[in-house]
Amino acid sequence: MLQINSVEIGHSSALLHISSLQLEKGKLYGLIGRNGIGKSTFLQTLVGVIPPVSGEILVQGNNLETLRKKELAKNIALVRTSFPIIENLSVYSYLLLGRVPYTNIFGTTNAQDVALVSSVIDLLQIAHLQAKFTSQLSDGEKQLIAIAQVLVQQTGVVLLDEPTAFLDYENKWKILKIVKKCTEENQLCTVFSSHDLDITLEVADNLLLIHPQTREIKGVKTAEISKDEIISFCFPNL
């Protein structure tokens, strides 16, 4: 699904390094590293917002940098920590924006687009929110609606930048359980960054660990590493 080869990630200079990493469909990946190390930069690079300093990123076998914007939007999506508030935009209209990569130049939606939005609303049980304005949502509802829009967008790769930030413990669990369910049922390749180590260890199939000195991103199976080993690798000064 996603193949990363000899990639250096950063802006004008390398911030993070990946020798070789393959991310598979149907798997949920937890991205762990200290504050400010570059987790958001990594996710923005995977979605094409920031070009890699060097190396190649392949999406379904296609080089990320050669994909047109519309084709890229059909393959990979990023949910940012901050929710975009647009005054007087209903939740339903916000969800329908997920179909933009598939519409014509006039942005016209069809019956299939409407049916897909309805199916996602039913899947996530958010019918009670669809008539609300996005500005009226709680933090937990905003995260849920952002994830719903990605499902409407129908990308194979989903990237979530700290989806549990600003949420209480109950809503952190709720959001990540929904993410895991959608990942498995829709055979998505999902990566989420988080500072909630205990919850991440419970839900993630695999971990992407960032070493603070070498800045190398290492992929491991969650079942094959202990919490103490993760702390020692990512937060050696604790």
C-alpha cells in the first residue's frame, strides 16, 4: 500500500530518516515520538504536502511526487489536529466535500455520492449530528466527523495527526476503537500519531517509533515490543 525507500524528511534539511518501510492495508499503525520531533512533518510528507528531501514514497506502486492532486486525493488523506471551522457549514455538507476528488469541474454530486455519505453516517451512528453546523460540535464530535469525511473520500491510506488530542479518556477510546474498526472492515492502511502510549499499545497493530538521537523511524509489531522498550527507545531521558 505504502512503500518508503531511503527517504529523508524535512524542510530545507533532513529532520527524519527512513531506510525502508512498508505499510500494509488492513493495519493500524501508531506513530510515537517526543514532542517537536517531526511527527506532523512525517504525516504531511506522506500526503504530499511537504516533498521528501530525498528518496521515494510509493502509493499503490506509484511515486507520490508524480501523482496529480486529484489522484492523490483518491489514494491518501490526512486528518489534522485542528478542525477547519467554516461558518454556516452543516455536518452533512462537510461530509459531502469528501466527494470533491470524484466530481466534475462544477463539483456536482450524484446519487451514488449521496448514498455513500448516508452509509458512512449510518456506520458511525452520527445521524443526530448531520444537521448541526460544524461550529457547534464538541471536540470529540469534530474528530468523529473528520474521520467520517475521510471514509466518504474513500482513500486507501488514512493519516491522523493526534486524533485524540484535547479529548477526555472516554472519547480517546471511542475515537480509536472506531478508527480500528474502520481500518479492519474497509482494509485501510491507517497511521495515527499519539502521546497516549497505553491506548496506542492496546489498539495499534504496529508501531512507528522515532529515535530522538538518530531521528530514524523504525517499524515494529506491537506484540513484539514491551512498553519499557518503547520508552527506552523513544524517550531515553525518562
